[in-house]
Amino acid sequence: MSAPGRFTQLRWRLGVALTLAAIGLAATPLFAHEKGVLTLNTKQAAPGDTLVARGSKLAKGAALRIEIRGALKTFPFGSVHTDAAGKFEMRLPIPADAKPGAYRVVAIASDGDVSAQENLVLRPVQAAAVPSMTRMPDMTTMHVMESRATAAPADIRVVTSSRAWTVIIGLIVFALVGGVLLLRGATSGSARTA
Amino acid sequence: MSSSAPNDAGAVPSAGTIAAHDGVVPDSSSAHAAVPEHSIAGRLGVRALDYAIPPSANRLPYMLGGLTFVGLLALIGTGVLLDQFFNPEPLSAYDSVVYIMTRVPLGNWVRSIHYWAATVVFVTLFFHILYVFWRRSYTRPREVTWWLGVGLFITVFGLMFTGTTLKGDQEAVEALAHAVAGAKMSPGGAVLTPDFTSSTTLLSRLHSLHVSVLPLVLLALVLGHFALIRVHGIHSHEAKTARFTQHVRRLTAFGLFLCAGLGILAAVFPAVLGHPGVEGVEVTKPAWPFLWIYAVENTVGMTGMLIAPIVLFGFLAAVPLLDRGHDQGAGRPRWVMGLGMLVLLAYIAGIVYGVFAPQMQHLGM
Ligand code: HEM
Ligand code: HEM
């Protein structure tokens, strides 16, 4: 086989090896932790309700931090210790000012890893009174707590870090320079063809 | 009359068979040498793209379709990123958009690119349709290319609409109420009503339409559209003195400029989000691509949201049937052009009226 041919083959093998290594590395965290089990007395509650969270299949005698995590707010509930069987039970009074939405109740080990978790939906106070599993929430129940309708944009404070600006400007410059280089190549290419 | 225009069907004679007297650059070995078999490009089959095309295909007006495609790719790319953080559970949709804007690194920028790409796609698509209509590129043998285009136009409207319903602000809640009202008026529309099933929410079904069903339909139609363009060749009477690889190169360059433009627009004018939506009231107007429908709704009530699209898309679908001549044939039917201009004027007038019209309550009208 000619030298350039061998070189190309080498490049391909190297490419495949690197890709496999990258996939392997990316998949590692998937296997990193054994998960415990967390159950709630109900998966749908309202602000002001008290939940009962039960953990099992966890490390024995371990200290765990319990939190209810939402997209925009996290409610900490302090620590709990698992018993000799790796179990715990804890009451979680949900703050009355918590916003309706999807949340996760999480048990966090001392190294910061989530040991167990369960989903929780907080319904608006009125809607939660409807004892129905047959009708899932639709837009009718959405943000009933919000006051009046308005077409005005919400005043949401977005902070863009200097690092983010660097990436944004970098990508824009990259696209512009790439475009110019390609156009120059295309022009000289067509000149050659003509 | 011949059934194909110059450079029409069979427009791409195989390598080396193109006659020099046609003004076509012979598929010389030098052309292929540019993409050697052993190179990565060679292995990826780039040589298959190295065929002859008319030089006009490299002009900007002929790139509008390609630029629309680049815009769609940007939408799919940014859409996939947004969807990693978006929560289609109705109670959480709004919060997850606020989360994207405020907590996800570059989230606000990516969301704004998605918004601006949707807007720009409408502009390039509008001019693409106008240009192919003006050149009568819908005539034999390109009728199906045109009809697939009409399907694409409808799908892009569907994507814009379902996208708007996702964000959970006032505009979204009103768009969702319109979707339900429209669905109730249409045969088979039950699937777009909250009562269709109790196992999931309407919002989550619209989300699945937006992120999987409609993008798949879009890609299938785009493939068909492109395949037919390849088969029939581009509608031009020039000699084929350019190469498609040059076209791809130029299009990529313009595509990169388009992406840079989107990046700048997104950074300077980020997409806004309204307040959390309240049901049962109408205080917003739809995004500008829908204002012509809004204008008809203002005039005839809720049925306008069905009548207006039926008239526009119906007219577009009928165009190749109304103007059945060959583009080479004598007697360009001016009345089809006239009708087209009339529809265009009505469309623009509808949008302008929509911008200035007073906000009106349509639901229940
Ligand atoms: C290809 C054509 C597409 C169009 C025209 C389109 C259009 C839109 C529009 C207009 C919005 C509302 C933007 C706003 O005002 O905030 C939106 C939102 C959204 N789109 Fe798309 N989209 C497309 C494709 C996709 C795809 C392929 C995905 C995901 C795989 C996606 C995911 C989303 C998500 C998660 C949102 C909600 C987040 C938000 O509003 O910022 N989109 N889309
Ligand atoms: C997502 C939307 C669309 C994409 C990505 C797209 C893409 C393209 C591309 C790349 C071309 C070849 C170059 C050019 O003329 O620009 C083309 C040609 C064409 N398109 Fe589209 N198009 C879209 C929508 C439409 C629509 C809405 C129509 C008409 C209602 C349409 C009708 C045509 C016709 C008839 C041609 C052939 C033109 C010729 O041969 O010169 N397309 N399209």
C-alpha cells in the first residue's frame, strides 16, 4: 500500500478510536451511582400541604439533605439520617407561597450527589381541591394565581456574563470569517472553471 | 411542443457526456480531481454533487430556497437545545421558558435565535414563493415541486403556530384557545381539543407536534422538493456552465452570513416573553406572519381563521392548474399573474391592517 494510503487509514482508525473513547467517557456518569428509592404519599399537592417522603434502599446510617427543586426555586428541608436498613421518613410542609408547577423532591448525599428523587406537581390551591385523576391539567388551570391579563412583555432580568458574550461574539465572527473565506474560495474556483 | 424546456428533465447528463457545444463545462478529470477518491470528501460522496448547473443558480434570488433551508436547520438546531430545558407540563411551561432565559448558559441567546430564525424563514420563504411564481417555475414539469412547496409553507405555518403556544405567556394561551376553537370548527379537529384524551394534556400534544411530528413532515417534504429540483434541474434557459459544488459553497457562505445575522439580531434584540397567560381574555395580537388571518377574523369572526388560510393555500395549490401552459409556450396568461398580485396585495394589506387594527375579541364571535 502507498504511504499516503496508509496515512489515511491511520487517520480513520485514530478517528474511530477517539470517537469510541469520547462515547465511553460521556457514558461513565450513567454508571457512577447506585440510586435509592424515594416515595411520596402523593405526587400532586398544593402549596401549604404537608407531604410525607419515605426513602429506602439507601446507604445505611447516612446523612441526606432533602430539597424540593423547581425550575426557578428550590426549597431546602434540612437533613435526615437513614436507619440501619437504609430507610428514612420525613414530613415536608410545602411553603404556602410556592408557585404551582413541576418539582422534584431530591435526597442529596454528603458528596452532593442525588441519591434518590421523585417527581411532584404543585397545583394551584383551587384546582387541587378537585379530586380528579381522570382529568390531567390543561391550560384552564394554568397560573390561576396570576392577577390580570396583559399584552405587555414581562420584566425578566437576564444577565449575560462576559464569558457568554465572548462565546456569542466568537461564534458570530467565526460565521462571518467562514462565510468570507468560502466566498473567496468559490470565486477563485469559478474563475478556474471559466 | 416539446415537453421540456432547455436544461429541463435530464438536465444532468452523466459525467463526461455533456457536449461542449451546449456551453457546458465538460466533466473533465480536473473537476473530479478537485475531490479525490481517497479524501474524506471523496469518501463522503461529495463527487455526486459535482454536476453542471446554470450560472444563474448562483445568484441570490435563486438561493432564497436554500437560505430558507439554512434557516430551518438553525431552527432545528436551536429547537433541540431549547427542548432539553423546556417542560411541556402546562403548569411549568412558562417557568421553564423563564429558566431557559435566566439560568441556562446562552439560553436567552439560543431562544432568541430560534425566534428570529422563525421570523427570517418567513421572509426568505415569502420572496422564494414570489420569485418562483414570477418566473412561472410551477409550470410543466414542475407542478409537483410547487405543490410540495405549498405543503412546506403550510408546515412552516404549523410550526410557527405550535411554537407560539408552547411558551405559556398571554400570547400562547390565546393562541391555544384559537387552536381549540379552530379545531372544534374543523372536521377531524377533535385531536386538538383538551377533551380528546384525559391521559395527557393538549399542550403536551402540541409540543410533540412542534418538536417531532411537524419537523419530520417538513424534512420529508424538503427531501421530495429537493429530489424533484435535482430531477428537473433549475428552471433556467441558460447554458450550464457552473458546477453545483460551487453553488453549495456559495450557499454555505451566505448561510453562514445568515447565521451571523441571526446571532447579532438575537444578541441586540432578544425575544421577549409576556406575562403568564390568563385564560378567557384576548388582549394580544398574533405574531406578524399570522396578522392577515387576524385581519379576516376581525372582519368575519372566528370562522376567519379557517377561511383565510383556505383561500391563500387553496389559491397557491390551484396555481399550476390555472396556468397550464408550458413556460416556453406563447400567451403567458396574464390573468393568473393578475390574480396572484391581487392575493399578494390582500395578504400585505391584511398584515398592515393587523398591525394598526384595534385589538378585538374573536373567541365566541
Ligand atoms: C423548523 C421549524 C420551527 C419553527 C418555525 C419554530 C418556531 C417556533 C416559535 C415561533 C417558537 C416561539 C418562540 C418564542 O416566541 O419564544 C418556538 C418555540 C419553541 N420551539 Fe420551535 N420552531 C421550529 C422547530 C423546532 C424544533 C425542531 C424544536 C425541537 C426539537 C423546537 C423546539 C421549541 C421549543 C422547546 C420552544 C419553546 C421555548 C420558547 O418559546 O422559547 N422548535 N418555536
Ligand atoms: C421550507 C420551505 C422551502 C424550501 C426549503 C425550499 C427550497 C427550495 C430550493 C433550495 C430550491 C432551488 C433553488 C431556488 O430556486 O431557490 C427551490 C425551488 C423551487 N421551489 Fe422551493 N422551497 C421551499 C418552499 C417552497 C414553496 C412554499 C413553494 C411554492 C409554493 C416552492 C416552490 C418551488 C419551485 C416551483 C421551485 C423550482 C424553481 C426552479 O426550478 O427554478 N418552494 N425550493
